[in-house]
Amino acid sequence: MLAKRIIPCLDVYNGKVVKGVNFKNHKVIGDILTLAKKYSQDGADELVFYDITASIQNRSINKKWISQIAKIINIPFCVAGGIKSIDDASKILFLGAEKISINSPALDNPNLITQLSKYFGKQCVVIGIDSWYNANKKKYYVYKYTGDENYTQITHWETSEWIKTVQDLGAGEIVLNMMNEDGVLNGYDLIQLKKMRKICKIPLIASGGAGCKNHFYQIFHKNINVDGALAASVFHKNIINIKILKKFLLKKNIEIRI
């Protein structure tokens, strides 16, 4: 059995790490390099960096901090934001990232998933999915351009159908961002995860809602069994220490790297 992964998420805006609630009202948390080094030393398995406005502003990611991060940490990291071509992805991977993640660009051009997968291999291609639960329709829908609430748009995709589609197109991994739970620390959306796990045959990473150690156990347990947990607020606010979290999970018989 592969070890479960603990993955701190760093949303980047104007060169700083920020965090919002439900993808809104982002506030500055701190310096990219300082936080990256801290989480690496604390025992994170991977890091994910989202340039949250790159796609909206139709620009590429600032490459300077990518190369700096590669020099100061010794764990894999993934970069997302504004990646719209093989050339965009090549530059990021060349600077030291192990994976690239695409979200809105994949919704605008689904063939991009196949192009990246064939060129770099599936293992490099992560698809981010921003999923919102519509209580009236009792369905999960995919949103795009979520880095700025003024530009956020609902798509025609139901989350389950998009998950099936990106797998067929060549995705190597999916990060499911549960927007309703983002930043509120009340736990991951277990109902959604259980539903999506059944149709997701590639590694599935849960994102949005972690507030305590038990929330991580709930999604790693065999009833849901995701492959990794992405979290931000609990780490940024020092609510949970990664080393302590991993020891807790190990005692609960969850396969984890210490």
C-alpha cells in the first residue's frame, strides 16, 4: 500500500502566500520561501503552489520563486497557475517542479490534458477541480477562475462527469477542491469524497476543510481512502503540526511516511 501524503497548499498572490475562506477575501499569510522551507522541515510529503490569479490575468507564473524553492527544499512540489501550453509546463518543470497542475485552462481547452500527458507522462499532470455543492439542485458543479471572486464562473460540468472526462484525457492525479468547505476548518466533505472516490481510478487528493487531526484520519480511512490530503489554514495558523499529525495517523494504522 502506498503511503498517504500530507500536502500543504500555498496560494500565491503578488509574490506572497495568501489564504481566503470559500475562495474569497484572501489575506496575506507570509513569505513563499519561508513557509516552503518550514513545511519541508516539518515533514510535509509534497508542497503545492497555486498562483491564484495567473489564469484570470492571462499571464505566466513568476519563475523566480520556483527556482528559489527548488534550491531550499528537498521534497517534491507542484506548481499551478496559467499553464496553457507544453512550453509553459516545460519552463516550470525545468526549474525544479516535479508536477504541474492545471485547472481553468483545462476547462477552456480539455485537449491540453492529453497534450501534456503525452509529452511529459501522466505522473507529471495534476488536474485541479474546484467543486461547489448546489443545495437547491443537490448536485456538485465545477467552477473556474476561482482565484478572484469577481471572475469566478460556474461551468456546465457536474463534478463527477468532469472527473470521468479528465481521466479519459490522460490526467495522472486529481486534486478535488471542495469550495463549500474551504478555510472553514469544519472537516472535509465526506459525502462528496466518497462519491467521487468511487469513480476516480487515479490518485485523488482531498482539499478544503481540514480543522483537526481527526479530519485527516476520516479521509484516509478505508471508507473513503483518498491518496493525499491538501490543507492550508491548519498549517498556516499553526493549528496542526505536521510531525504530530503523522504520528497520530500512524497510531491509527494509516500508512504514512515519518
